[in-house]
Amino acid sequence: MTETQRQPVPRNDGGELDTATAFLSFARSCVLKKADGLSDEQLRRVLVASGTTILGLVQHLSEAERLWFGYDLLGSEPDPEADLGMAVPAGRSTEQVLAGYHEAIQASDAAIRSVGDPAALMARPVDGKRLSLRWLLAHATSETARHAGHADILREQIDGVTGR
């Protein structure tokens, strides 16, 4: 099968933060690319027993970005309405979910730039230990890439489009 959405991985190698953020941005773009050109019905279509949908993955990652970079890294107060689940309420439009992810990415990138040093410790501990921005970038990238893979499989089931 031809990979119709294939793009090369980043070649950024200008330093630790440059490389890490390039790969996080690449993983995010892979998730968003899976939503391109699909209808609302297709984005909400359940094709696996877990109930995971492409739109649900985007919503989940939006909340995860806010949690990781706002709450964990910067120490902001968590949104009491935040839900890390993947069920998108019927009243929440595709446009709202996609815009929410773009906003979360912008806020996360601003948080990363404001901290700037990969060795800087996060404001909130994880399992009782304050970990670094370096760890957080690796964690966020691996989780986003994992979900991009889920979205890739769902997209292939919907219309045959594949590729990272």
C-alpha cells in the first residue's frame, strides 16, 4: 500500500531543545494530518472496541498538552472541567476540537520557550519526584506519537489513507 501522507522526520540537530521540540511538533502534525479531509461523521466514527475515534484522540491530546505543560511544567491550576477521556460530546463541534488542539499546542510551545532549559525541573512532581523539561518533552512526544499511530490505523480503516 502506498503511503499517501508520508513526510520525512525532522532533521533538526541544532541542540537538545531544538531537536526535542522538532520531534514533538512532527508528532503533533501527524495527528492533525489524520483529520485532514474527513467529515465530522468520519472523525467520530468508532472502528475499534475501545471506542477510540480520530476526533477523540485529538481532544484527548489537547487536554494532555494543557496538563503536561500548563499544570505539570508551569504549575498553573488545573481546569476542573478537564477530561482526559476520548469521548467527544455530540454538542462539541469538530472545529472546536481542532481549534482546541491548536490552542493547546501554542500554549505548550510558549511554556517550553518560557522555561527554555531542558534541565529545568517541572513545577509539579510526577510520582513524588520533580522531573525535568527534558523528561516531559520525551514523554509528550512518545505519547503523541503513540496516538498518531492509533489515528493512522483509524484513518486507513476509514478511507485507506496511510503514512506518517
